[in-house]
Amino acid sequence: MQNKTYEFLNKEAGISTEVLDMVYEAEKQVAPVFEELDDIMAFNQYKVLGAFQKNRISDMHFSWNTGYGYDDPGRAAIEKVYADVFKTDGALVRPTIVNGTHALSITLLGMLRPGDELVYCTGGPYDTLETVIGIRGEGMGSLKDYGVSYKHVELLPDGNIDLEGVKNAITEKTKVMTVQRSTGYGWRKAITVPQIEEWASFVHKINPDIICMVDNCYGEFLDTKEPTEVGADVVAGSLIKNPGGGLALTGGYVAGREDLIEKISYRMTCPGIGGECGLTFGQTRAMFQGLFIGPKTVNGAVKGSVLCGKVFENLGYKVCPLPTDKRSDIIQAIQLGNPEAVVAFCEGVQAAAPIDSFVKPVPWDMPGYESEVVMAAGAFVQGSSIELSADAPIREPYNVYFQGGLTYEHSKMGVIRALQALLEKDLLKKNK
């Protein structure tokens, strides 16, 4: 297939016809998947619009206060909108929550007390949560330092939550049980909303006092319901991932039951102050607008991941999830098999970026990670995972994780450039 875009990419951008033909053929093959994703996007767009209209958002909510930030109308309004989108009693949405790990950390530290037990029900947590929990590191004020015990239950071989294992893990000390929705650096499909519903119902039947928490990073707007609509008591995530729509400059959110949000707010600031203080530093406009376009942005990103998975599946690589699998995060994993291919893939994604396209990503010891990590990201917002990026721990079996793209076309360009880089280095053929 050749059209004006094909000709431009070939003649002006220097992309080989071999790469373009692979991508365009894969695109035709996943057209039915794209149609279903578009319906989910439209549903969520109208849900978000309804939350804005219900809360009578106006330009007065874009202004900001000084000092303590008492009675900040924008802050109060954005938190009401998030609570409506996630169908919860309340929410905390702050630019002072620095990332997803911070949002998850204040959630856990706010709810757990000495002598309590935390159980992860989807295997071990994402690398950066290990120091929060106390699996790695000492003396940093981890949950372990405060006398909170931890264990996890591995997923079943088919990727489902091991409900029998969850039941056996529960003790009289169990206070919080957690599901990590996204794959992280694991080789598994993301946990779906129906799976979360089954898990939360199962746990609450055993003990209704156990808090069911979901790490919602990368999962917002991937379904017509969020985890808090199907039984999860609280969720947390990052504004520079899905719900910020690529416009939020920083921040994180927590949404859930009113009593839990209050406890978490005391960890976010301090006991007695909670959510009553805290400047938004003029960021509410970007936070509102990012949330509004979030469903469309997520749609472009997940389509790009589906395309990426199909292209590499066609080449004979192992991919997770499969192109036709139900998506519950925006991440596509590809098993490249060697470190040279991982670095080349990331170089290609970096070359597709609008910012710092000339930079060559190299593996390094990134804080909070167990292995060296290579990251490709040329983003308008530093570290924004909803923008086109790819990253990988440099360890066997050398999986790379592709995600993001403010538009589908840009995400598609990431796939194209990654393929081109592998082809030029004669690395594309090694795993066929």
C-alpha cells in the first residue's frame, strides 16, 4: 500500500519500504481491534465531559492561591471531578505528588499501621515500590521500618489472580491487599477490570474490613469502568501517565473511600492538616485539560501498542499481550533476546521523539531500580509515560516495554523507527 504519507516517510524520512510494508500490513490486520478501542474511548470521553458539567467547571477554577492554599477553588474542583470520574467518595489530586510511586507510597503509608500486613496479589511489586515496602534498602522509613509485614501471592500460570492463594495468605493481621494492574517489568498481561471485580468481591466476602487497593498506573481509560466502580476501595496513579493527557506537568492522584482518603491526606501533608492545605501552583488548567483529553490520548497510545505487538508478532517475536488480547494498560512487551537489540529498539524510539531526537539512550543505574535500565523518551514533560517512550531493564530475557504517544500517528512512528533501527543494525533477524 502506498499513499502520500507512505511516500513522505520513504523519501523524506528515509524509512525503508520493507519497514513501511510491515507496519501498514499489520495496521490492516488490527483494524477490528482499533474499532473496539474507539468505542471505549468515546464512552470515557463522554463520562469525563459529564463530570466537568456536573461540577460546573469554569475559568475561575484555573486561578490559584498563595501561602497555605486554603479554600483553593481549583484544587477542590479537580478533586471533585476525579471523584466523579472514578465513582468514589473523594480524591486527592495534587502537583505536589511527584510521581506514581509517591502516590502509591502515601496511600500505603496512610492506611497501614505497625503490626498490619500488606499482601500483593499479583506477584512482587514494581521495582520502585520495593524500597517503599522494605524489600530492598534499610533505614529509609519504609513500611518494614514501621513494623508493617509484607508478602505476595504469585499469579497463576495463565495470568489470573490465584484466589485460593489469596485466601490462604490472609491472616488476622492482613489490612491491605493490593493488585498491580499494569505489567511493570513482568511478562504477563495487565490485570483487567473484570479480574479486579472478581478479586475484590472474593476478598471482601472473606473479610469486609480488608482494604482492596489497586495500583492503577497505566490503566486509566482502558475500560468503560475503573477499579473503584467494581469493588476496589482505593486506587492511585500518576498524572504524567494516562489521566494527565500529556498536558499535566506533574502530579499524582488517589481516589477512594472517604475514610481512606482522609487517612492518606494526613500522610500526604501531616496529621491534622491533611488535604486542607496545599498550593496547586497554577497547574489546575493543565490538569483539567489533560483529564479532558485523556481518553483520546490513551486511545492513541494503546492503538500504537497494539500495532507494535502485531508487527513484532508477525516477525516471529514473543510479545505480551497478544494483539487481540483485552488491554488493561498501555504497555506492549517484546522479547528481543539480547541487549544490543534492546538498546537499538530504544534508539529508534528516541529518534522518533519531537524532543531530544538526536540523543542516544544508554543503560544506566537508575535510582530505585534493581538492574541497569535503558530509557527512550523525548517528551514535552520529563518522564511522561503517556508520551512516546520505551524502556527496559538490562537483564535476561531482554524484554523491552513500549508505551505512549500523544497521538496514534506518533506512536506509530515509534514502531517504525524502532524497526528501522533494528534493520539498520542487522538485529531484526536474530529472533525470527
